[in-house]
Amino acid sequence: MTGEPPPPMPARVSAWSVYDVFTLAAGAQLFIGAVSDKQFATLCQVLEREELLQVPDFRDNAARVAVRPQLLALLGEILAQHRVEDLAPRLEAAGIPYAPIVRPEQLCDDPHLRQSGGLVPMATDDGGTTEVVLLPLTLGGRRPGVRMPLPKVGEHTDAILGALQQAAAH
């Protein structure tokens, strides 16, 4: 891991005006999704920038989508003045969808992931356990768990090589 920021979200036409990753103070990154008129108004209140609600180009989602690059640039300037640890609780309380962008090793500290049951113990090859992140989906109303422990070094080598030899012979 180089510590470099992730690449920007892909450029495309979006049906939502605010659905992007922003860089906050100290370089922290935060995804924010304010996809309805009500959510945009709430975001403006959280950011203490209610004057944005008076801008004709921001009157509704369709108008905001038409000027999305400019809106995102403006929000980027505003959000760069905020610290993620101060803003996240306010977004949470207001019901605005958001997610800090973190390194994989930081996921174990994510309260939403913990609350959702997205972290589970898994046996390691040395007989211990570690927490792993589950896939963010459900099948038949259940979240697929860990199927088997990590294999020991070389544990499946013979079976894999045998399968490769058999495939090469055909």
C-alpha cells in the first residue's frame, strides 16, 4: 500500500448530482451521496451552507446534474475545510449516506461493518484466528460466511499440481 489516494470515481453521466468521493482536511477521503432534493437540502444544512439552496442552478436534482462538475468542485472546496471525524457524526445524525474511504487494514475499525456482522473470525494457518471482511451481499437472506480456514503453506499443492497435470494431458 503506497498511501496514495484512490483514483477518482469514473467520469460518466450521473443521474445523481452529489454521489462522489471528496477530499477533506488532512487528506481524508469521504464518499457522500445526496441523491434527492431533501438530502441535498440536508447536506447544505449540515455544511452550514444553506445559501446554496438559493442558487437557481441547484434548485432541484435535474438542475444540479446539469451543472454537476461545478457543483462537485464547489462542494470539494467547502468539504476541504472539514475534518472527517467532525463531519461524519453530523452526516450520520442527519441521515446523509456517507462512507470514509480507508485502507483495507482500517476496515476492522469501521462501526458500520462491525454492526452489520460484516467482520467474522477465521482460523489462520498457525492455529490462531483473525477477523476477515465478508462480502457485502446476502443470499437467501443470509450473508455468506467463511467456508474454510486459510490453508497452510503447501497444503493443497499436490491436489493443484495433479489437476494441472491432468488438464495438460487432455
